Amino acid sequence: MKPVQILRPLAVWLMRLAAALFVLLAYWETFTLFNLQNVTFYVSAIFLVFTLLLFIGGFLRSHRLTVLSALVLVLVTGYHSFLILKSGLDYNFGVYVVLGSIFVYFLAHGNPRY
């Protein structure tokens, strides 16, 4: 059975939207507390800013913004996953593995043109 190539652009945008929705729901409250003394504020800010840049990068012709945003997001997701892993393997770790996989896809592919 052949893959449905016509759905590829939709899949790419769904990954961008899913990542943005997850990051917004997971980090918005921490970000709005604006506690400059807490490392989680900075992690939240990085996730929010670079996920927004990843989304905006999808509208641009150049790959630079998408790849740079994805690189930062892969690194921050890895850091956050490492912190979660200290408490053991659970669904939170699995969620960050999936999220990191999405960011690695954009790091490797940039803005695919169809």
C-alpha cells in the first residue's frame, strides 16, 4: 500500500499546531507567573518563544528560522526530559520524547516544499 502523499503538507502543519498547542497549554501558566528567580520560568519562556518562531517559520521560504527554532527546542526538550527522567519513566517522559521527535523532524527537514 502506497502512502497518501497529498496529506503530507497537512501532516507537517498538524505537527506544528500540536507542538504549539502542547507548549501553550503546558507552559503558559508558569510563564505568566513571571518568577525570574525560578529556572522553570526561563524554560517556559524558551519553549513559548521558539515554538512561536517554529510556527512562524512555516510561512517563510527560508529554512533558517525553522531549523534554528527546532535546534533550540530539541535541546530544551532534552534538558526537560532529563529532569523528568529523574523521577522515573512515565507518560510525561513519553510525551516529551514524542515532542522531541517532532522537533527533530523540523531540524532535519526544515520547511519541506511540495
